[in-house]
Amino acid sequence: MWWWLFGVLSCLLVALLIILFRTTGQRYKVFSQKCLRPPGPLVTNSKERDARLKRGFRVDRVPPALDAVVIGSGIGGLTAAALLSKAGKKVIVLEQHDHAGGCTHTFQNKGFEFDVGIHYLGQLHENSLLKVALDQITEGQLQFVKLEQHYDTILLGQPDHCREYHIHAGKTEMAVCLKKQFPEEEEAIDKFMKLMKHASRRTPLFAMLKILPYPVVNFLIWTGLLDKISSVFRLASTSHSEMMSQLTQNKDLQALSAYLFYGVPPKESSFLINALLLHHYKRGAYYPYGGASEIAFHIIPVIKQAGGEVLVRAPVQRILINSQGKAYGVTVLKGEQEIEIHAPVVISNAGIFNTFQKFLPQHIQENPEIRSLLGMLRHGMGSFLVFVGLDGTKEELDIVSKNFWMYKGNDLDSLMEEYSSLKREQVLGNIPMMFITFPSAKDPTATIRHPGKSCMTLLTMARYEWFEDWEETKVGKRGQEYLDLKNSMAQELLEWALTIFPQLQDKVVMVEAATPLTNVHYLGAPRGEMYGAEHNLERFGPEITAKTRPQTPVSGLFLTGQDVFCNGMAGALHGGLLCASAVLNQILYIDLLALKTHLKHQTIKKKKT
């Protein structure tokens, strides 16, 4: 009985804290339906696009009297900057690469355009929280194309005798499709879907761990009240393999429940995160109309409207700390000179390791809180991508918008453990998993922007250690041994892909690969990771979840992006929302949810009339 009473009291405490958060200090009007405009025409002029996405750093382009400086122009940094701009703050975003957008940027090679990180998105149905948030930070200019209902195909087994499974979008269609393929597992599928729905509905409680004062969270953990408030915290701390083994012994179905790989075996990953990843696409899969670079292209004007800037070729060297231990700006390397840029708020989208280990002075790095936090986290696994240019249109090549996930077995734990334990000389011939996507087949504007051309992207995970010997070399000058390894891995993946799409055999006109070292160079990822800190089970326990928040032990320094929430564009965007909430001392989720509810009621009312 007393546990129940404590649970009620803790919920009341949470509610009281939210009310206090809302009613104390200055209130900012960040979200508004009035800011939305009908989408404008697609801008295809390269000079116009480059003027926005490739605006280079110059001292005279730095706005005066800045309110904040953001390190990195990935979606986490751009989201935080855009939200602060909508609150009237003047923000500068500094990007070390020559193209704004982080993992949302695209590149062109021999007339082909490739995305590097945005392959497809979910939860973009009408009036969803993610859609409302993206509309706000782009003023309604970003459009999406909905992919076909059958959006993913999973192939399990060796290429010559693999088993094929389909994943369908839809409130009920996802479960119905799975039951057709696993008729003897209906009960297990129903239970899994129920848990997935529960995880999605209770995730806001999970996010509250990053918003509530840490002493309050610590009290809830120490007393055991956290688990009494909701079972979502138990799901977050439960291994995916452990949970699925309680639901089914079918290895293929277990594999399908965790097929969206990010470098962590199911037994070492959180059931909550895997469930949320699958639920992310339950209402449909989408792709940006005009390509992934449209995301940054339409966020930047919102930042500039408030007097801010987004500048590239602006490698931040240090975060400036005054004698009181407060961040007051950064330095940017321009030629051989370090230029100081001052602002009372510094936001880092460069990842938790870069922020604390690269940008801060040594005496600040020795802070026990910082050392403790870094000791709780590990670098994520690197990625290996192959960009393939194809001669022909979508129709001529018979390629599709759906994605393909391929595994050479159905025991994902053993398969991924064995792969990650390989030494460099053992990798070739032993790559066990791959993702295949056709960006040009998803975007209807691709035929207009790049007529007669199609592209295919292949992705797998790769350890940084396999390429570590060349970490001191520069792009294009890494030596023949590096090229041989990179090209051989690329050829192995391409040949595997061609077993599924043999009609493309004679249509390949270019192949380019990207290793973890490529990610270090272009994304600034310290060990080539695309998803930030490793998404292992420990990271999503309540203690580390609460500690990986926007606020840092350094006054005036905040974190944003994937390391604040979780992987992917949606995770990085939520990191930006949490960061802006911390900077403004205002829980923006409350205002965003209020707008979402208002828009939903409007839609219902329109449908009735």
C-alpha cells in the first residue's frame, strides 16, 4: 500500500515541478500555426543552394551580440538553433565540413547524388509530433514522399538459400503481415505489438528523466519508485534478446524484431530502443521530397531570420572558459589563426566525446563529473558505406523504393559478436549483414534533377580498429593498402547486392566507398561512428539516461543531438528539443504538444464539415 502512495506522491511531485518550470522565469512563444506557409517550389539551382548550404566562414559574417554559438550543423544542432531563433535569440552555427547538414547532407559524384545518413523516416503522418516539430523549424517548407506500404524486406540466410520476410506499415497491417508469415506465432506477435505500443506511449516518461532535476531522478531510482511509476523503465533496462526469448523461440521472428542494426547485438541492446525503432515506421515510411539536403536547406532560413548564421569550413578548436569556469564562446581555425567568437551560451552537436575530450581545456576535462560521465559511455561502432551509380531510370532498372536488410543467419547475437571480434585480415569474406537502399527510387524529383541516372547505397557496420593504422593520413592520400581493403570490402558488398538485383550487373558505372575514417573527416565523428555514443543496454538504464542530458558540469555549455536522446534523425531532433528547453528554461514539449492537439482537433473538425 505504501508503495502505491509513494508512487502517487512522486507523480504529483513531477506535475508540480512541471508547473513550476512553466510558470517561473520568462516565457517564450516559440511555436505558432501562423508561421506555416504553403511549400514553395523546389530549388534546383546549384548556386542558390550552395549560397545557403555552403556559406563559408568569414569574420565579417559573424553576427554581433550573439546569444548562442552551436558547434556542428547536424539535425541536433540545427534544431536547437532554429528553436532558439524562434524565441528571438541570435545564433551562429559553425560547421567544420564544407556542407551544412551533418548526416542529412548529400554529395554529388560524376552526376549522381547520394544521401549519407537519411535513408527513410517514420512518424511523419498528419499531426504527428515529429511532423509538427519539423513544420515549425522549417515553417512548413519541408515536404515528404510516403513510400509504399511494404517498405522493408528482410533476407535471412546465405545468399543462395535465404528466407525472405516483409514488413508492412499500418496500424494493424504490420501485425497482420507478420502473422501471415508466422502463423504459429500469433500470440507472440500480439504480445510484441502490445509492448511496442506501450513503449511508444510511455516514452515521454523516459524523456522526463532528462528534464527533471537530477536529485529528484536519483531519489526515484534509489527508492525504487521509478519502476512503480511505469514499466517503461524496466523495458529500457531489459536486454532485447532476453525479452524476445520470453515471447517466442522462433529465431527468424526474433531476428525480425531487431533487424534495424546500429552496431549492438540484441542481447546487449535495450528492448525499449529496438521496439521504438520498429514502431517509428508503423504509420508509414517517408523520404524527403527533393532529397535529404532539403532538411538543412529549409531550417537555415529560420535561423537567419532572427539575425543568425550557418557557416561552413569553420572548424571549432576550443571552447572558451573564463576564470569562473563558465563557457563564453569558441575559437575557429581560419588559416593559421584562431578566431574567437563570443556568446553566453555554447551548444555542442559534436558529440559528447568530442565536446569533453577535444574542445575543453585539460583542467576542465579533469572534472570528476565529466570523467564519471565519460566512464559510463563507449564509442559507437563505425559504419562502412558503398555508393553505387547506375546507368538508367528507376523503371529501366526495375528498382524499388523499399529497403533490403540482409543477414547471413538468424542468430543476430552470434553473428554480430563474431563480426565485431574479427581482426582486420579476417574481415574480407566474412561480412554478415548489409542494408540496401535506392534513394533515387524514393524521390520523384530525382528523375528531373538527375535524368537517366539512379543510385544505390549499401551499408554495413565496421570497427574503427580495422582502419586505425591510417588515422594520421589525409583523405585521398591513405596509401594502397588502405585502398585495397576499402575497395575489397566494397566489392564484396556489391557482389552480394547483385545476387538480389542481377539486372544491375552491367549498369554499374561508378562505385565509391566510405570507411569509419571517412566519417572522421566529413562528420567529425571521433571513431567513425554515425550514431554517436554506443547504444548498449547500460546507456538506457535510468542513471545514465538521466545524466546524458543537455546541461553539462560546465556552466553555459549544453549538449544536443543523438548523444542526448538516441540514434537517428528523430532522436537527434529530440535532442535539439531537450537542449533548447534547457537553454530557455522552458519545457518546449508542453507547448509543442499543445499545438499538436490543436492541429489534430482542427483536422477532425474539417473532416466533419
